[in-house]
Amino acid sequence: MPNHQGSLDLVFHALADPTRRGIVERLVRGPASVSELARPLEMSLPAVLQHLQVLESSGLVISEKAGRVRTCRVEPTALRAAESWLGAQRTGWERRLDRLDDILAHRSGDPAAEGDDRA
């Protein structure tokens, strides 16, 4: 499992930056060349390439070079792993909050929360 955790660390590190999140959002719509990805960004091409390198290292993005054009595409497996982890965390927190709600309702003597039909 340490390898899985390490890859999640890389994914969340990559997604921590708003520029990289924007690149991923763009690539979710379909593959794009590096120049297409760089066009709307207010930074140099080398800076965009550094962001892409972080995204590739995390496994979120794959790029292929054909001639002089490097095309990038999103790798859904890495996104699914992050989504799965977040979903598990959400489920755990929802259970804890439901238990807290039950405890608080029981303490307040709320008959509706205890399943009493008279409420």
C-alpha cells in the first residue's frame, strides 16, 4: 500500500496548484498540444512545461511527441484513485457526523430523532 499512498501524494501535490488544475480541467475535455495549453496562461512556455512535468510525474497527464508537436492527454486512472480516496474519506466523515447527530438528538430528548412517531 505505500506505493499507492505515494502516488496519491504526487496526485494531490500536482492538483494543489491552480494552474495545474486548470490544465487538467482543459485536458478532461480532450487532448491538446503544449502550445494550446500554454496559450491562455500568462506565463512563459518553459513555466508551462514545468507544470506539465509535475502533472506527468504524478501520472495525471501523459504526453506523446509526433514530429515537433507534443500532445498531452489526461490519464483517468490517477484521477479515479484520487476520487476513490476522497469518496472513502467523505463516507467516513458522514458516518461520524450521523453518529454525532444521533448523540446530540438523544441528549436533547428529541423524540423525532429517537424514532418516536408522536413528534
